[in-house]
Amino acid sequence: MAGLRAWYEEFILRGSASHHKDSAMPSVAKRTFSLPREQADYIDSLVASGNYASSSEVIRAGLRALQERDAAVDRWLRDEVVPVATAMQAAPGRAIAAETVFGEIRALHRRRVKSGGRDS
């Protein structure tokens, strides 16, 4: 069980396989933050649970999650939104008028309300 815990801490809590034990520790920049009591208590509870060794680990994990989310949004914009916007600029006749789209959404909503929320 200790081996599994060590693996978990190395690869999950600390980020990824890119953080090998034999690699040099990245330079550390100290920061001071003020947090609402609720967030500070949450960090303290995560450390007290044993899932994290320190508040700094919690903050690093949170920042990694934000970086992953931002990267996912960037990929979505680049891979899905931009191509559609480009295609619409190239062939604006393919567009559906906003009034038509919203009219269809309102009609769908009315049908769902009438049927008690069941899809129709």
C-alpha cells in the first residue's frame, strides 16, 4: 500500500511523470495570498485529510487544473469555433437567422413545458 501511495503522490498530486525524483526541483517563487475564510478552510481540510502534504500542494494542484482548463478552452476555440466562424465568413448564406433559431428554441421549450418536461 505504501508503494501505491508513493506512486499516487508522485504522479497525481505532484503533476505528472515529468516530475521524476532525479530531476532538479524547479525554482520556487514565494507569494502571499489573502483568501476568503471558506477557501482557506477548504485548503486546510484537504491537507488535514492527508490528500495533500501542504497548502502549497493544494494551490499547485488548483493552478494545474486551471492551466488544463484554459488549454482545453484554447483547443476548443482553435479546433471548433474558429473553423466554423471561418466557414461562415466564406459562405454567409449558410447561416440561419437568429430569429429562426430562437423561434425554434422557444417552440421546443413550449412543447416541453406542455408535456411536463418530457422530450417530444
